[in-house]
Amino acid sequence: MEVFIKFIADWLMIPIGLLAFYAFAFVVPVKKWKYWGPRVFLAGVTTYVVAKLAGLLFQPETMRPFEKLGVEPGAAFLNNPGFPSDHALFAMFLTLAVWYSTRNKWLAGAMLGMTLLVGVGRVLALVHTPVDVLGGLLIASVGILWYRRSTKKVVK
């Protein structure tokens, strides 16, 4: 069970990243790269800045769950209090970026399923609380603002 939890908490980020690469390299038509590239970049920067500000202003816990319980962590983590979950944030951001740039339901749906598994894995590995993971998912959704405004004039 520990190996499975570590896999979904850490290693599932690799297929999420590979699917995002595939989508941006092969699904988004070349003529739309100029359109989507800057939007994905700006949404990523916005999401990252909002996440860091949120982490500075709101930290529901000062210790991670494994520290409170006095056990070893079940997955990789950065030495910080943990809000928001960077894994959940990055996975959700990639999922949203793929959805808005491709509108491919299968691809985005598969990525969303994996993203949710990553969040569950982070909690089961005791490196994040559910609030940390939900915070990462919600803050990643801030990037949607760049896309929502820009999807009205998608390059044909």
C-alpha cells in the first residue's frame, strides 16, 4: 500500500506532465501556439504568485500531518508548512491549461482524474491536509480567468 500511495502522491505527476506536453506539442495546432503560449505562461505566473501570497497570508497548520503524528512522510515534500499543495496546484493548472487550449474532453478528463488522485495521495502520504490540497486546486483555478476572457476570440 505504501508503494501505491507514493506512486499516486509523487510519480503520477510524470504522466500528467507528459500528457500536457503531448497536448501542447501535438493537439494544439501550430497556428494557435502564438495565441495559447502567452496565455498559458501568464496564467501560470498568476497562479504561482497567488499561491505564494495565499501561503504567506494563510497557513492553517504549522506542522504537516506526519510531523504531528511523529511518523515518516509517505511522499516527497518541501520544508514548509504546506499550504497550498504545490503538487495539487501544478497538476490542476496543467489540467485546466490543456482543457482550455484543446477542449479535448478525453485528455482533460484523464488529467483531472490523475490530478484528483495526486491530491488523495498527498493526504494519504501524510504530507498535506485536505485543506492544503483543496487550496492548491482552487488557487490553480485562478488561472482560468486568463483563459475565460481569451476563449471568446480563439484563433481559427
